[in-house]
Amino acid sequence: MQSDIKQLNELVGKEAVTIECLRNEIGKVIVGQEALVNRLLNALFNANHVLIEGVPGLAKTLTVTTLARAISATFHRIQFTPDLLPADLLGTLIYNPKEGDFTTRQGPIFANVILADEINRAPAKVQSALLESMQERQVTIGGQSYPLPEPFLVMATQNPVEQEGTYPLPEAQVDRFMFKLVVDYPSIDDELRILRRASASDANLTAEVAPVISPEDVARIRRLGNQIFMDGKVEEYIVSLVDCTRHPEKYRLDGLKGMLRYGASPRATLFLAMGARLNALMQGRGFTTPQDVKAVAADVLRHRVMLTYEGEAEELTPDAVVAQVLDAVPVP
């Protein structure tokens, strides 16, 4: 048993160096935003999807583009607009008059990393088409299913301020995202560094980013992440956190009674465990702690906690609910 743990720690240490090289490559372009980069890497090595929310100008699109260029993988950026059609995303059948048959033309969804820019500007039909791709990892064109490449990640951005011409994302689709990240303004020091970098010679910084890992490396690190040890008490802690979002009164959070319409789904339990394991791996540990769970809890839970009208009237926010849940559930 001890030899297995020693071997696991050696593997984790080796892969942590690989992850650090990837982080440094991204740092050539992105200033600050460590939390955003760490969660994107966590989702990447878990082969899951991320929803990024923030006001314009916070480098959301640039961060995802830079990450994609640091991987030897295919990447497509799709600008979502109200007139976008499902065929523009998935592909369609093209009639060949000479041969008298149809050929399949695959859409931009067939790539390892998809940047769905301003995803909430797409109509419901496009969002439904994207839903199958995210969950089933396949696309149906003309009655035939086509598998998507591995790894397959959708990293979507949305603007929370400008609501004209937007379509709310269906709850079923929002739940498919492992993380919902809220990007805030940079610190004064980081913004000063951004200002000093912004010169004519640095206008195309993403061209300097070189691929440092391959899809095979991503798959290997993902398999290692699944092997990170998680004690039974940490597992029980995760389940209790999710249960607290459904039954807050059991954890002496009587103030939340009547404020929550829905709690987190079982998918949140799985994503908390997956995120905690990768968080430990990225820090060079072969075992998880409750702090790893806490580190990813807000990003996993904030879009899975639905407030009632009463909760919204009281100006309660999902982040505030998650903070109360983390305070109420005893840490093992």
C-alpha cells in the first residue's frame, strides 16, 4: 500500500511539472487571472465544459484562445448570434447533383476545444443542438451520428450586463457545465502590467504561444486525476455540501428556508469530487483534503442553486448561499 502511494506521488509530481509548464505558457499572454486559468486547466484535465461570465474587456475570450493554442489540438471559435442556425454549428448534408447523392459537411463543432463566444445570444434551437454535443459527445446529421474528437471541451462566455438580444440558457444546458466562473476586474498591479504590455510590438501576443502538451498528455493526466486518493470522510463532506443546498434546515440554515427553489443535482456531487482531485493534483499532492473541495465549491455550485422569487426579492445571490453552506457544514 505504501509503495502504491509513493508511486502515485511520484507520478503526481511529474505531471504537476507538466501542468506548471502549461500555466507558464499561458502566462506569456494572460496577466493575473490565476483563478480563471486554474479552473480552465481543471476543466481541461477533467474533459468537461466551462461557462465564463464577466463584463466585456476582462480577457475571457483571450484566455480561452491562449489555452487552446498551448495545446496541440484543434480549436474553433464560434461567435453566437441571434441568426445562427443549428446547421451553422453542427454541419449539414450537401447535395451533389453529379453523383445524385448527399455528402456530409461537418460544422465547426468538430474540434477538441470550442470557444462559444457570447453563448446566450444564440436562439433555443442552437442551444438544444449544442446540448447533445456537450452531453453525448456526438452530433447527429441527417439521421447519422458522428462522434466528436477527444478531448472535447466547450468553453462558453456570456456577458451579464447587456441583455438586449439574448436568450437565457436552459437549466438543463447550464447543468452540463462543470464550472461557472465569474471573472472580476484585475488588481491595480495587474492592470498596470497590462498597460505596460499593451504596445504595438505586443499586439499579437497569442502568436508567441507554443503548444506544450498534446491531447494524449491531457488524457494521461485525466486518468491520473481519477486515481487521486479521496478519503471516505471527504466523500461524506461532499455529499453533505450538496445535501445542504437541498435541505438547509437540516444544517441549521433556517434563514434559507423558502429562499431556494432547487438545490444542486447529483452531477454537482460528481463534479465536486472530480474538481477536488484535480485541484490536489495541480498542487502536487496524491490525496485530497476538504480544502480542495472548498476551493472548487463555489464554481461548481453557483449555477446549480436556484432561488425562489422571495430569495431574489431579498437580493440573495447563489454565491451568498454557497458561502453559508460552506460555513454550516462541519469540515471533517
